[in-house]
Amino acid sequence: QVQLVESGGGLVQAGGSLRLSCVASGIRRFSRENMGWDRQAPGKTRERVATITGDGITDYADSVKGRFTISRDNAKNAVYLQMDSLKAEDTANYLCNVPLDFPSDYVRYFWGQGTQVTVSS
């Protein structure tokens, strides 16, 4: 029943900004789970762009560091990605994800369907 729904993508000119949202459902202890944003562009490998722990510790890919900010609102079961100074290379489908622990040290990742971000030059 775990479900992640992303929104906020769109078409923006280089140098512009977008704020992506991800609302989660079916996660009992959302505030204790790590959350992340990945992106997938045609012809490229999937890239982890940002993560945030339940304690609020963040990490970013070098390609977005200083431009993107990940945050969360546990009361809303939501995670956000503020994207500033967008570049054409940021064009991709952005997917929210959560790794959930299972017995025997097994971790299963869940992703939403993604939201498309297109940056025009």
C-alpha cells in the first residue's frame, strides 16, 4: 500500500526555479524513514540527487550541490526538492523514493511515477 506521488514538475528556462513535492502514504513511521529524490534522463543512468534522514541530515550529488535543497514535513508525510539555478542538464524525470527495512537486513526501495522537469536553454 506504499504510495509516493510527485508533483511540481514542468517547463522552465535555464536559471529558473521549481519546487517538487512528494506525498507519501502507507508508511507507518514516515518521520523515521530516509527519503530521497532520484532523476532519470534518457540515455543516462539513474542518479541520486538528494537524500534526507528522519533526523534532517541531508546529502546531495555534486552536480546539484548548492542549487538544490531537500526538506521534509513529517506532519504532511511530504518531502520537497527546491531547485534553483536550473540548467539544461537538470532535465529529467524526478522520482521520490523511500527505502524500507525488512527482515534479514533486506531493504526495499519504493518510487513514485515521477514528475518531469524540462529546462530550456
